[in-house]
Amino acid sequence: MTLIDEFYNWAMMDGHGVYVWSVYVISAVALVVIGVWPIRAERRLRARVTSRIDEDTGA
């Protein structure tokens, strides 16, 4: 058995590979979204606050 065959067999996980790897991908995407979402929300909030401060001070 060659190295690529061994890797393929490992990745397929006795027929469960598609399920297992898809769960890993979905989990990774969810973690990225959970990490990025608050950062973007904070930036939007800071921009809104800054614009309101500018409006109130007449700048």
C-alpha cells in the first residue's frame, strides 16, 4: 500500500469520512463567524457613536 492509499483510507474513516470532515468544516466556519461577528458589530457601533458625537459637537 502506498502512502497516498494509506492517507485516503485514513481520511475516509471506514466510510464515515464525509460526515466527519463536513462536521469539522461546519464547526470551523461557525467558530470564525462567532469570532468575527462581535468585532464587526463593535466597529459599526463605534462608527455610529463617533458620527453622533460629531453631530452633537457640530464638527
